[in-house]
Amino acid sequence: MATRPLPPPLRGRVATATEALGVLLKFEGPADGVLTGFYRHRRHMGGQDRAFVSEVVYTVMRRLRTLEHVAGARDPRRLVLAALTLFLGVPPAELGDSAEERTWLRSLRLPELTGPVGFDWPDWLAERLVGSVPEAEWPALAHALQQPPPLDLRFNPLKAEPGVPLREARDTFLKSFKALPLEATPTPWSPLGLRVHQRFTLQRHPLVQEGWLEIQDEGSQLLSLLVEAQAGERVVDFCAGAGGKTLVLGALMQSKGRLLALDVLEKRLERLRIRTNRAGLSNVQTHAIESENDAWLKRHVGKFDRVLVDAPCSGLGTLRRNPDMKWRVTPAEVDRMVGLQASILRSAARLVRPGGRLVYGTCSLLAAENGDQVDAFLQAHEDFEEADCEAILARQGALLSTGRRLALVPHRHQTDGFFAAVLTRKVSPEVATA
């Protein structure tokens, strides 16, 4: 049988995807950053080529154990071809550089795999999920984590009329002429969220550049709302990063009061300054700290009304958008994170005044990083008590049956996996009667 070569555009894209996957499979850094560097050295690639490569390699990352099973090895080309055939709907006749390769592709079928292999999880993840997510829900969770996430945006409430409820402000914007090209619908839980049903480069979109919208998963929006920041207060975003949650807090404060964004990386805070200017916020200050034991923290004990700790974590709640995370994170790394989280939580708690609020959150699915951390903190800090997340969210128009603690999972809530608890520092009898 004569060999029919691939059509030139597809042949080149398959080769490039194979090359990119070979780099990603070294797991030397986050996939998005590795791909950015890969594309930077190939400036000749067009947008469609990059979209093709990204879709293929992320599909492989989501379904790596299944694809390794059918490919028989961790061979980048075979993994790419199998992903295109089994998951992305490319007919075998359009793939393959030889008759032998096309015959192999025509023989591929999705196997019925069970346990961690069928879930496309590393074995250790299933072991750590025991006691974190009910085992009866694992198949639904695995299926949800194998899907790409929707694109969630957050409306900037500073763009609304003062005093208008959040949900009403968001819905009014969605009906406006300005939002018509978005093809978006309200998110089910967050009163600030929009879910977009189209593909486009949002970073350069005028609504982002003008500060109307930010990219932010609905779960992250809900975590920000738990702080319930008020105008005129003193608020700290303890692990601010690039500042997605800082922007929500500043807007809810109507840009009044003092909002301090802390982080150990100055470069992240530099990006946050750009975003705060774009959002129209004037009450945000940034401060780089060396660690959770920085001397600055000791000078500000009890000085703040509200403190948000979006703690560094394994990130296992974000596997829909960061599927490589499950292959890069190790049990030892999770254990290290657990120790760091406990230390950060203790340090952040010292900043909270009597009667003030401490919000602890992660984007993890693991109890060790979530409820276990809060239980241990409360046992060691009798001056804190737990508040009800569901009631706090309901006051802001987020009607979600979550219970005392917020626990979002992709298969139930169509968000990333998020956990949060709200802790209030008790007012001593002496202070209360003063």
C-alpha cells in the first residue's frame, strides 16, 4: 500500500505538537509557562497553529494514563496521534506518515480502565483523596477534571452605580450595549460572574483594558466575597499573587480605606499595580515580605479588620485548567505545603484585630490542606471562632448551599475546586465592656 503523507498544514502542526509535548513531559515547570517559552522561540507560528498545539498537548495532559495505555509507552508522537484520534475527532485516514501508523490508529479504541488509571490520576492522588472527597463521587470528579473549563469573567462593581446590589449590577451590565458582543450568561453562584460561550483573546479585549472585566474563575470570586470587605476598613490580602482577589476586595470597598496586598514575589506585585490602575482602584498598597515571619508582620499585630489568606497549596482543585499539576506535584510537595499553610495561617491571624475576620482558602481538594488545617488552627487558637460561609455569601446575593465551610468541587459546582473557612477573632470581655 502506498504511503499517503499528511496534508502539509496538519503534518506541520502534528510535528510541532509532538515537539511541544516532548518538552512538557519533562515536567520542569507549569505547562502554561513552558508553552509560552516554546511559542516565544517560534514567532512564525500563527494563532491557529498555537491553538491546535495547545489543545492537543493539554488533552494529553488530561488523559495521560489512558493515552499511555493505548500507546504502549510515553512516546510523544504516539500520544499526540492517539489524542487526535480518540478525543479530538480527527479521522485516522488524515493522520499517520505510513500505512503501518494509520493501521495502528484505526485499531485504537478507548479502553475500559478502572481506578487511578481510568481516572487519569497518579496513584498517590487517589490515596490522598480518601477522606477528602467521597469515593462514590470519584468517577464524576474524574470526568469533570478531564474536561476543559469554561471561561469565567468577573464584572467590576466599581463600574456600577453606588449602592446597587452586586447581582443587579452584573445583570444590568450584561443587558447593556457594551456587553452585547460577549455572548455571556450569568454564572450560577457568584453575583459578579459571567460565563463566556465563545473563543477569543480576552486579554486584549477593550472591556478588559478599560477595567470592566477580569478573568477569574467563579470559585475564586466566591472566596473573595467571603471577606465581605467594607468601605473605609483596613484589609490585608496576605498571599496576593497577581491580585485577582485583591481587585475584588478593593471594588467592594468602593476604593475607600486601606487595602494591603502582600506577597513574597515583587514581580507579582508589579503586575498587580498595573491591574489596579486599570480597574480604577486607588486604595491598594503593595508590600513584598520575605516570608510569613517577616518583621513587618510583627509591627502590625492586631491592626487590621479583615485578612484574606489564599494559601499556597497543591493546586489540585485547578486540574481542569492545569492538568499537568497532577503529574508535577508529589506527596512530599503536598506535605511541605501543609506545613507552610499552617505557618502562614498562624502569622496572618496575628494581624486581625479583636472582632475582625480571617478568611482561609485554598484551591485544593485535599482535606489535609483544607478542613484539617482549620480544625488544627481552631484547636490551638481559642480566641478564634468559626462563622457561617453560607450566610455570608447569601448576604451578597450568592445563594449557594455550602454549609458552614465553603467546599466547591468541579463535578457539583462547575467551578475549580475551592475550600474556604471564615474565622472571627473573639472580643475579650474586658474590651467588650470598655
